[in-house]
Amino acid sequence: MDDLDRAEVIESLEREAALRRHAARPRVVPDCESCGEVPAHVTSAGVTWRFCADCAAEHLAMRKAA
């Protein structure tokens, strides 16, 4: 086993460890900015909105009317 093989093994182990740490990190979903009672909406892509689903619909309707 030469230096390049060892470096490849080390890189692979470090990548796997980083992915495990990333997957294990805690995910905190903030409360809705408008009502403050319900957690904010999280889309299927993992994007956290500022509002819950109900308040987001109201917010978009207000922006559309303005």
C-alpha cells in the first residue's frame, strides 16, 4: 500500500464521517413569524419558510392584492 492508497482511504473515511455528522445534527424549526403558535412550514426540498402554511397563504394573498 503506497501513500496514494493511504490518502484515498483516509479521504473516504473522513468524507463518510462528515456525512454522518451532517445527518445527525439537530434540526430546529422556528415558530411562524406571523402567528407565533405553529412551527414554520418546511418544504419537501428542506427549505424552511418564515410562516406556517396558513399564514403564508394569507401573506401571499396580501402581497398579490397590494
